[in-house]
Amino acid sequence: MLQLSLSWLGLGPVAASPWLLLLLVGASWLLVRVLIWTYSSYDNIRRLRGFPQPPRRNWFLGHLDLVQSSEEGLLNTQDLASTYGVVRIFHPACIKPVLFAPAAIAPKDVVFYDFLKPWLGDGLLVSAGDKWSSHRRMLTPAFHFNILKPYMKIFNDSVNVMHAKWQRLVTEGHNLLDMFEHISLMTLDSLQKCVFSFDSNCQEKPSEYIAAILELSALVAKRNQQVFLHTDFLYYLTCNGRRFLKACRLVHHFTDAVIQERRRTLPKEGVDDVLKAKAKAKTLDFIDVLLLTQDEDGKGLSDEDIRAEADTFMFEGHDTTASGLSWVLYNLAKHPEYQERCRQEVQELLRDREPKEIDCELPLHSPHLHSQDACRISPLLYLCGWVWELWAGLRARRGREESPGLSPPPTPARRNCIGQTFAMAEMKVALALTLLRFRVLPVDEEPRRKPELILRAEGGLWLRVEPLSSSPQ
């Protein structure tokens, strides 16, 4: 047997067994990784020493605990920015390269997106490179205007259910409502119908699938703030880690069941027959589009890819839209004069319509524009607050130098959001019908902002609702 000399460690020759060699290789690889990480950290620290910085909280965590996910944390961030300096850009020519940088040179946050992979797989939100580009091209037709048209009926129906619940609560003497709670259930209700053609009636009764979606979103946001649980091995040993895996299994089981059922249907009926029948009945949902889409070589998506994209759409589509609508209603409640102007426009457009429904042809300018403006004031995604801050400055120059074709992305990523048309259509329907039927009023206590994956409010965003005397249901 080969002899291995370890004299440099003060040891005599020993038998070079395969296990010992494997141990040495593993230890050497680990040592190299630690040295590379140490040098990289040192190099970053050295480069940053030339910039002013606040005092560190402690020697180990540095500035990590300086900004909390709370109202005080946001205010502290503003103070730090004014004290230590932040470069602010306002001119369109300077902002455009930042907002429209291609995905290839705007990498995603590897650490955070890794938290989502067990749930969302390698969907558009998490993937990168060639796979992202290929799937983006394949999925773009799913959000074509003609595909989205039938969804307007679903949006109207889901909002009607929410408003009927509001009317019942007001009748019972409960006119103080948490917008986040009610609107989140409404957006999830719409998404389940649009993605799976499945009606869980989640606005009226509990749903395991919807509860799992909400739990997964909360657990990911919580883990992101716990640096010691960023390692998968440690996180899955915790109670929250086990809850996360359990919820993932429940969500995946639901999505897989729908996919397999549709796959069994397609070969029998044929692709063309399915498309014609569903188009005629206006029931083509997101799963149908994913099953039927193909790339340039005629290759379709695997079941795993379809599940990843469907789960991604459910995750991205409910929280952001709910947050946007909640903050829009809050801002309208704080500014009743603008609320009344929007209401008058909706009443005028729907004056001769029965039933009172919103469709794609209605030119709802005020509610649509106010949705965008409110999203700039209260960013849907806390992580993209810097984009909206830059854009607010740009809007101040309107009428002078603003580029007419330049509009900000609704997501923190440099690549624009593929579902933005879907989200804005849903927001337009919900906002218009809410203004038509209810008056929203602020409460005495100001909401305390809570930045997570989206901008929430501590303890909920509470508003008082008053049914309008002539509100048609």
C-alpha cells in the first residue's frame, strides 16, 4: 500500500488509504473556499473604506442590525441617507441605462432567490441566463391582450364577492376593515380561477392551498431577516423550516394534480380542438397556455417547468396587487377630493351599463393613473423603493424634459414585469368598482409601514368603508 509522508505535520509515514486521501482533498477544498471568501470580503471592505459610514453596532454583525423592518427602520434609513450622502439621479438620460439594463448585466440576488427555489423551482422569477430568456419568449403570449380579455369577467366576479362581504360586515356594524386581509383573499381568488380554472371560494371559507401560499410568503420574508438561518441545513432544522417544506409539498401536490389532469385531456381532444373550444368558451387559463406553448424547435415545457411557472405566478400575482390596491385606497382615503373625482369618472362611464362591470374597452383614466401614482408614493415592493424615488423626481420635471416613451418598471429587477398588464387590469377593476359602491375613510391612527417582500403595514392597513346610498351591486 502507498505510504503518505506527513512529516511536515510532525507525523511519520502513514498508509495512504482512499478515505484519507478523500478527507485531505475535502479539507483542502474547504480551506481554499474559506481563503477566497476571506480575501473577497477583505477586498470589499478595503474598497469601501473611502466612503463615509455610520458606526458599527458590533464587531461581528457590523451594520447588519442598523436598519429594522419597521417604521422606525425606514425613518432611520432616510436619516442615514441624508447624513452620509446618497447619489440621486433625476434626468431621463441618466435614469434610462439604470432602469433598462439587460438581465445579463443585472444579476439577481442569489441568496434571496435561493430561499424561493424549493417552492417556485426554476421559474421566471428565480431563473437566469439562457433558460430565463427562452422561457420569457415562450410565456410572453400568455399575457397577450386577447388572452387577458376573458379574465376581466373573473376580476369583476371576485371583486363582487369581496364587496358583498363588505356590505354584510357593515350591516353587522363592522365598518373598520383591514384592506390587506380582504384584498389579498380577493386577488388569490382571482388568480386561482385564472391560473387553474379552480374556484376554492377562499373569500368565504378557509382553503388549505390559499393558507399554504400565505404561509410560504410570510416564512420567506421572515427568513430573509434572520441571517443565521440563511443556511439551508440550519433552517430546515427549525420549526419554521419544517413548516416551509410542508407548505411546499401541499402547493406542489395541488399544482401537479391540475397539470396531470390537463395532460390526460389534451391527447384525447387534440391541441387544435382544445384551443378552439376554450377560445370559443373564453376559458383558456394559464395552465392551458403553459401546456400548449412551444419554443422555436417545437419543444414544450416539462411538468416541472409548468409547475414552477404556475407557482411563480400565484406568488408574484397576489401580494403585489393586494399591496398596490391597499395603498391606493389608503391614499384616496387621505385625499377625498381625488377620491371623488375618480368616483365621478367611474359613474359617468358606467351610467348606461347594466350590470355595472368593468371591461377592457372602458377608458378609466383617473383610477388607472392614480394606481400608478400611489404605487410611486408607496412602492409595492420595498426592495424597489429606490426606483420609485428616482421616478418621483423625474415626474416633477413633467412638461419640461420628460421622455414620453420612458416609463418605470413595476418590479425591482431591471427586466420589466411580464404580468404587469394583468396586474394593472385587476387593479383597475377592483378600484373602479370599489369607488362606485363605497366611500373609504381614514382612521385616526396613521399606519406604520412594514417593509417585507412587499410594503405592508404593521397590524394591517385599516380603513373605514361606507356603502354609497345608490351603490348598485
